[in-house]
Amino acid sequence: MVSARLRADLTSCRGAGQCAFQAPALFDQDEEDGRVVILRPEPSEEEIPLAKHAVAACPNRALTIEGR
């Protein structure tokens, strides 16, 4: 059962990189344009606090976490 799912709005992402800095196991940045790449869209229970922190750190509010 999936308890949380990460989503990114790539039109809002400006490549600030806070998500990758806060949770590098979950997020990366595209090498060409710097926008977010979600490495694991379904974080484990242990990763959910990190995911929430990374979502909150996004200056453009391009990330959401559903189901939690």
C-alpha cells in the first residue's frame, strides 16, 4: 500500500535545488535545465518526514506530497 506520493509541477520549478539538498535520496536536478527529478515518487515511511521537509523548502511550491 502506498502511503505517500511525490509530485512535481515542472512549469513552476525554477531549479533552486532545495529539494535535492534536503532529500538527495528522493530528489535530483536535471543536468540540462536544473529542474527537479523525482528519484522515488513513493517514499518509504521513514523517508516521509524528509520528503515533507523538502516539499516545504521549495521556494516556488512546485512540489506536493499526496496521501499524508
